[in-house]
Amino acid sequence: MNININIHEDTSLSGMGYSGILRRLNASGYEAYLVGGCVRDTLLGRNIHDFDITTSALPEQVVSVFPDCQIIPTGIKHGTVTLLSGGVSYEITTFRQDGKYSDSRRPDSVTFTPSLSEDLARRDFTMNAIAMDTAGEITDPFGGAEDISRRIIRCVGDPEGRFTEDALRILRAVRFASQLGFTIAPETAEAVHNMKYRLRYVSAERLHEELDKLICGSFCIDILLGYCDVIAEIIPELAPEFGFDQHSPYHCYDVWEHSVRAVAAAPEDDLILRRTMLLHDIAKPVCARFDETGRGHFKRHAEVGADMAEKILNRLRYDKASIALCVTLIRLHSDKILNEYEAKKLISRIGADTFFKLIEVKKCDNLAKNKFVLEENKILDMIAQNVREMIDSGECCTLRQLMASGNDMQSIGLTGAEIGTALDELLDQVMLGELPNDHEALMEYAEKRWKK
């Protein structure tokens, strides 16, 4: 089926653009089309970020057609090269049919084919099995345009076959639903649930990339709730949260739904915050204790949860810096910040940037509780504003700002760990307002307190 549509191209880029690439391939005697996500997003009226091109030209023929361009053999074995033009990368792949997927990750072999329809037939979902030529006409043999208009995610052909070939497609279906707000077609959804165990064959890196996109989706609440079994296949430690009633006056949701709604309360572009909210209460079920009235208490859940989250994030191969930040935020998310002194103490331990991120964690946490808890967010905003003004004024809240040094402490006879202990006390006195941040005053206090 061919449908005429228009697609916008950013002509401000210095380069030939996708239309120039398609035209040059056509002029050289080859078929060439935009394909997949960029066509789907065009039909949806979304901005295009990635350009994928499919062509009848073999990789070496693509190279010969663009002698004036930088071409990287990114997947030459599978017929893919990447062309760089005007600061934009275009992935160009030869029409192909995939062989057997013995590892549920990638085809053991590929066979190049002259047929666009055969190439589209190997793709995951109908909405991604659409090609578009230079005139804006689309080729849509599997009804992808109709599925897009009906906001449905449907596998091309048999869902079990598609998911057997590449198990990551199971998570991709759920991720697309979270991003686009689409419904997964019944037969595809059934296969997602039934075949989720195959995600164990997928590398940690591929899993966490898809999981990140899923939790940052605009429609993540319904998907995380409706496909929690799929998420638990990746992070089984989350399963005890499902349906776990907190029996707390502060909470109106079970632990899992609270966590999901806390995720959605975070900005979509704040990946650290969304990861943190996904895992922030992961230890509540194991730490839960109920008093004689039946009320739930979760002593040490933040500390225990931080340790659990660190193991999970390492298992999923996240980078060390983001792991450290998420773990710190989870460890501190239940700590009270009632005044500026406590805020200064935190900044001295974790730094200003992490402090402000923690404020956002606490606000997202509150947004997923009973409404009366939201009053605390006003206090948190006030504290954050006061702390920003304090930082702008240069008020001392870190050892680096303290007008006394380790050498000063050595000069009065302190050694080793004594130096750090003394500096911490001096900083505390300054933050409490008991001492000015003045070298003479600090040394006078230190000499009276510790000089040997």
C-alpha cells in the first residue's frame, strides 16, 4: 500500500541530508528508502532523531556511490554502514533476510535480497516495517500505518517467532508502549507475558538501555503497572513490591504503585531521578514490620535499599558514576531535612548538586503519597531556595570553604585522624553560627580546644 505524505528535512545542516542520499543511490541505479522509526515518527508528527535507510545496494556499492563522504563499516557483516554528512549519521543497510537466531540476540547469518518487501518482513513491529521514498510515498505491506493511526503495537507475523529471533523485542514492545502511549495488540501482549523469560538471554547493556527509555516514557505508569512481570524478569528484587500494602497513613498505594507514580513524578529527561525512584523503596517488603495496630513501619529500608540498588545497577552494567549517585540518593531519601543547618550538613557530605537532586527525590516521593504529605514539598522548596541564596552569598558549608586547613591543625600538634576530626568540628561550629568563618577566630578556638 502506498500513501503520499510529506516529511520535513532540516536544510540548515551542511550536508546532503537523507533526500540527497536517497537521490544519489537512485541515480546510481539502486532502490533506497527511509525505513523504520523515522517513518513511524513522521506519521506521528514527532521529531526525527535517527535516520535509517534501506537500499538494494550492497555495502561496497554504497561506499562507491559516496566517495566524498566519511563512511564507517559499523555492521558490514550484516550489510550496514554509517554515512556521516553535515554532522548527522545515516545508517544504511542492504535489503536482507535474516537467518536463524541461535542466541536470541542476533541472526547467525544474513542473506541479501533484491526485495524491499522481504526486507520489511524481517522487522519487529508493523509500525517499524514501513519504507518511504524520495517523493514521500510509503510502502506498507503489513498495515503499519493503520496500526499507527489506531495506536497499536503489533508484531510483524507471528509474535512468538519474532520474540524467539530476538528476545530484546519483548522489552522493546513494552518500551514503545511507554513512550508512545500505544496499546500492545492482544496476541503480541500475550507473547510478551508468556516469553518474558527469554530476556535472560539478552545482555545487561541492551536491557538497561531499553529499561531507561521505558521508565522515561510519558505513559510509563500504565505500562509499569500492566507489565510488572516483565520488569521483574530484569529486576526480580522488585517482585515483592507488587501488591504489598504499606498500611501507612502517608500512603494510598501499594509499594509498587507508589514507586511507579514516583517515577512518573520525575521529569522525563532526568534519567538519574527516574532510576532512583524506580528503586528507592525496593527494601520496604524485606524491612516491613507491623505494630499491634497493624500499621506498617520500614526502619532502615533506605539503607538496605541502597545496598540492594547498588548490586542491581552493577549487575545491569550501569556506569560507576551514575550508580554512586543513585545509591547515595536512595540511602538518604528518607532522611529529614528540617532546617538550614541540616541542609548545610548534607551539603558538606554530598555536595550541593547532589543535595538539590535529593530535594527532588523527596518531592517525587511525596507526590506519590496521600495529598496531605504534599505540604512538605513547600518546606523543601523553601529550604532549597534559602540554600541557593546561601551558596550565592558564599556562606561556608564545606571544608574547602573553611578558613582553616590541615596544616593549621598540624601547627597546634594534631596528627592523623585528629586533623580531620578537628576540621569537621570547626566546620560544624561555623555552620551552627557559633563561630565566624575567620582564620583568627578558628585558630583561637582550635588552640583552646586541642593544642598539645
